[in-house]
Amino acid sequence: MSLKFHSVLVQSVKPLTEDSAEFTLALPEDLHDVFGYEAGQYLTIKQEIEGQEIRRSYSLCSAPYEKTWKIGIKRVNAGIFSNYALDHLRAGDRLEVMPPMGNFRITPDKSRKSHTVLFAAGSGITPVLSIAKTLLMEEPLSTVTLFYGNKGFSSIMFLEDLEALKNQYITRFRLVHVLSRESQGIPLQKGRIDAEKLDRLFKAFLAQEPINDVYVCGPEAMILSVKNFFEARGLERNQIHFELFHSGLADSKNLEEKIIEGVTCEVHLVLDEDAITFEMTREDENLLAAAQRAGADVPFACKGGVCCTCKAKILEGTAEMRVNYALEPEEINQGYVLTCQAIPTSSKITVSFDE
Ligand SMILES: Cc1cc2nc3c(=O)[nH]c(=O)nc-3n(C[C@H](O)[C@H](O)[C@H](O)COP(=O)(O)OP(=O)(O)OC[C@H]3O[C@@H](n4cnc5c(N)ncnc54)[C@H](O)[C@@H]3O)c2cc1C
Ligand code: FES
């Protein structure tokens, strides 16, 4: 996997709603393999805005079989990159883009007959749309149900694409809009997707059918409700997949007592087949910050434990993460950490970004 940024041309910009747009990226032929992706994965974009280097992640809303690279960006109030993109980014501009990554993804299987339930809210539709399109196109026997939460009809991103998908796959794709501030004439479809609404939606739409997988992308509260709801109905943890775009770090772990008082940690860092060694002190917030201070050009984006751009493997020693919204339990068992959240708990550690 390449962790380098590439200069990529913005081919076109298509407004979706008043505060969102779809950006199509034109990738030259020689980058098609490097930028190969699975439905649900995201790109990391680097851009200098008013003298500051900004990095943000955006999920691909296109599907791999379409052989295009599209992202959908929604304006965040006072947000640096989303406002820049929507107000200034135009066709012909260039962006620095890192190849796709991320664990929120599907690998379709033509012979599979499954029922996948998708939940999205607001801009959380982007990876979910990619997953829905891919499953419907590449798994001819499978069915998909999508619950999509928004304030009102005018704020629904990709409304036309979703309607087209519904018409194309009339017997295999069920789309249920849930609007918090607008009535569709059906009380069940008014409100937010919370625990109570989930119960009612389940009884109305899902109770009769087996569910193979659940994918959810939206605010933290919705993800938690969906996860708890389906776990309580017997789904295994590995059948419930989620992507969080932003976290308030509400459940940040207090690791103070685990950090060895007064002791510095010797960090041996492997990146791009090169290695550096440096001392990390208690003043360094985490492994990523310490590596940056030591001059390493380490990959990162959110610095909040929600993407996995800063993922690396601990080869020797131990570390704990303050929060983790991105790594799967198996990856943690294999020794991977989000370096932007990891604090060494041993006095010596070897960490590799190349694994
Ligand atoms: C894996 C991943 C995939 C993503 N995919 C998409 C996507 O497809 N489309 C998309 O529009 N965004 C997506 N995001 C979110 C995106 O990366 C940015 O966080 C978002 O665009 C805000 O960036 P900003 O620079 O405008 O705001 P910032 O300048 O970073 O933030 C401004 C303020 O808004 C708060 N904030 C930041 N993000 C959010 C948010 N999402 N909701 C509420 N408050 C927020 C911040 O805490 C801050 O107070 C994704 C994030 C991740 C981690
Ligand atoms: S940079 Fe996003 S999880 Fe570390």
C-alpha cells in the first residue's frame, strides 16, 4: 500500500444540495492500480489553505466497477476544508491525494446470496452508496436495504442516484428515507435513527428476513444505537461494520497511570524501508507526534482515531490507544495501533509503518 500523496486533477464538480457537492477526480492511467479501491474506502487529501497544511479524509462514493474516483463533500459549519472545497475548488484545480485505504469496505462475491442492511445519515451516505452500488451490481442474488437519515428532502445527498438505483434494482434494493424535520406522511419515517426508531423500523422492514451484515456511517450516537440494537438481536461483532467521520472523543481512555512515570521511551521507527531511532518523553502526546518531532514524514489525517491513515504495527514493546474508532479487533490482536492515539507502555518500542 502506498502512503504517498499524488497530485490529482479535479475533473468536474457537481452540486448535490445547497451545502454539498460531488467532485470527480481525473486519475492518469499510470495511477489506476495505485488508486485501486474496495467499495467503502476513503481518500486522504492534503491542501494548503491560508498557509496551513490541512489533511482530511473523504470516502469514495463511486463504486470500483465504475472505474471512476468520486467523492462527496458536505459543508461543516466553520470547517476549513469543506468550506474551501465547496466555495473554491473547481474543475482544473489540483489536489494532493493519498491512495485509498480503510476497513469499512466490502469484497463482493458473485455467488453469494445475502441481505445487507445499510444505515447512513447526512454525508455518511458516501461510502454506503459505494457499497450499495457494488453489492447490487456485483452480487446478482443479494438484496440491500438502506435507511438514510436527513433533515429534509432538500438536504439529501445523491437523491437522484439513489432513486435511479431503486428503479434499476426494484426487487433487490429497498430505500427508506427517515427525515427529522419533514413529514413524508408516514410517522415511522419521521425523526432520528435512534434506539426507539430502530426498533420500529426493524419490526416494519426487517423482522421477517435474515440479515448477513450491517454497515453504518453517521454520527457517533447513531452508530452506537445501531451496533447495540443488532448485537442484542444476535448479530456477531464482525457482522456489524461502522465508519465514523468525526468524534467528540467522549470516551477517551485515561492512560496516565499506564505511562511509566519519569521514564522516556526509546522508539525505533520503520517507514519506507528506512529506520530512525528517537527518544519519546512524557511531553509527547502520542507516537505520531513524537515521530513528527523527530522529523519523520509519517502518514496521518484526522489525528482523532477515526480514520486509519496513521496505522502502524508494533513489532517490539507495547502501547495503548486513547481511542480507536477505526481498527478491527483482529488488527489490534496482530499488533496494529493508530499512532495518533498510541502511548508506549514499555520503555522500548519498535513500530513499523511498512507492515
Ligand atoms: C474515514 C473518513 C471519511 C470521511 N468521508 C467524508 C465524506 O465522504 N464526506 C464528507 O463530507 N466528510 C467526510 N469525512 C469528514 C471529513 O474528513 C472532514 O472531517 C469534514 O469535511 C470537516 O472538515 P473541515 O476541515 O471542513 O472541518 P474542521 O475545520 O476540521 O472542523 C470544524 C469544526 O467542525 C467540527 N467537525 C468536523 N467534522 C465534523 C463532522 N463531520 N460533523 C460535525 N462536526 C464536525 C470540528 O470538531 C470543528 O469544531 C470523513 C472523515 C473520515 C475520518
Ligand atoms: S490520523 Fe486518523 S486515526 Fe490517526
